[in-house]
Amino acid sequence: MRFDQRHLLGIEPLRPDEITTLLDLSDKYVSLNRARDKRSSTLSGLTQINMFFENSTRTQASFELAGKRMGADVMNMSMQASSIKKGETLIDTAMTLNAMHPDLLVVRHPHSGAVDLLAQKVNCAVINAGDGRHEHPTQALLDALTIRRAKGRLHRLSIAICGDIAHSRVARSNIMLLGKMENRIRLVGPATLMPSGVAELGCEVYEDMNEGLKDVDVVMMLRLQKERMDGGFIPSEREYYHRYGLDAEKLARAKPDAIVMHPGPMNRGVEIDGTLADDINRSVIQEQVEMGVAVRMAVMDLLARNLRARPKEVMA
Ligand code: ASP
């Protein structure tokens, strides 16, 4: 079992065997989370600080639960109400927290690259919980775990990632992870929601949803990231739903056992039909949430092992 990372800043630096190590350990945590007694002492004595500069429901809750189940002292900083509002820079905030000797820092930030910058300034392990439109590594790992458990493998699958690819860190991290594990990736959506340089991503690109979904094993829907749009990317939500919203009719183009995924939060009736999202025979959206806790436990477990193996850095 090898995992050589000091931080988890993205999927980009991970090797395929490190991804497999993470997913194998996550499977063990899925079992623990299903047991009556869910506690372990893996992070006992360690301090985990969650700094969310952007709203989050699932990700923040699951990092908090993961840390608590493993015995860490967990603190949630409400960054909306913090000194940032009083003009403190990200680096000043990081240095202040660093002085409190955290061991694990979980950070979400609206700017791409902000988490990398912060990681250069602190002594602890940093986990990227989503930075701008750059990366959301734990989301891609939980998606991979969900796919591997549903399909029995994580290679040579045909996976359609659909919708607002351009603004989505979930799409970026998934494209990297699923590509490293040798899957066939299709990007499906209107040209206005494709990232620039899409041709270099090594994926097949489709503007027509019916063509894009043909015979795929996995349909991964994305939220329209309106908060990152500064103009008219779609004619109207009604028109978007008509062309790109996933419903039973469009899903019929995929393989009969294709699974439906969505990272949440969902806009029902915009990118996905509500009844389909709740259909437990097709949708694995609730499994994704369950896998999220296990993956975050595995990530913090592996980073803590590496942290403990290093000589403690003394601050100047
Ligand atoms: N929750 C995911 C994220 O933080 C997806 C989304 O917001 O649409 O990127």
C-alpha cells in the first residue's frame, strides 16, 4: 500500500496505484460506517480545521463527520464571518491558524489555486475541498468509489460527463481520475459550456445528448454553476432542460444497467428529472453521499500516516 502525498491538492499529482490504495482503504471505511459502533482512533490526538470560504452542505458535513468518527479534534471555521471580511489576507489567516498547530487543514475557496498557495505556507497536511473551477479531488474519489462498487471495476468503462463542464471542478477532477484509470470519457453539453482547450483533454465531445449517451455505462450529470457564469451561457433553463436535462427518455440511449450520478446540489427539472434522480434502480446519488464520508476518512487516514512518519517541523 503506497500513498506518497503530503497534501491532497488535486487528482493531477496522484498515480493510479495511489488512487487504488485510497479506494481500497475507503471500502474498509464504508464497512466501519455501516457498523453500529463507527468509531476509530486513527486521528486521535490530531487537530482538524475545516475552513470553508464558500458554502457547502455535503462536503463540509462529511469532512466533519469523518474527522469525528476517527477521533480527531475537529473545528469548523466560519470563514464568511471571519477576519477575511475585515481585510485579512488568505496568507495572514493561514499563518494565524498555523500558529495553533493544526494537523489537517480542509479548505474550500472560490479562487482556483488558493488552496495550493495556502499549502505552501503551513506545516500541516492540506486537503482541497474544492477551489474555484480548478479541482475537487475528494468528489472525484467518491465518484470513483461509487462507480467501482456499482460496476465491479474502474477501467474500460464508457462514462458520459454532462452539462456545465466549463465551470465545474467536479468535471475537471473526474476527467483526470477516470482518464488515469483508463476509461473512455465523453463530455456532453452545449458548446458554450465546454472549457477552452477541450480538444486537449483526451475526451470525446458531443453537443447532442442522445448521441453522447449512446451505450455508456455511467451518466454523470453536473449542476449549472450559475455563480460562475458572467453572461448568457444558455438560452433559458426550460430550453436547457429540453436539450440536456436527463430524463428517462434520454437515459434509454445508455446501456440498460447504466447508473446515474450527480454531485449535488441538484437543480431538479433543470439538469435532471426529479423522479429519475430518486429512482433507486438507476440513481446512485445517495450512495455518492455515503461514499463521501468513507473517502474522506481514507484520505485523512493516509495523510495522517505520512504526517506521523515525518519529523515534526519546528516553526521559526
Ligand atoms: N458540490 C460540488 C462542488 O462543490 C458540485 C456543485 O456545487 O455543483 O463543486
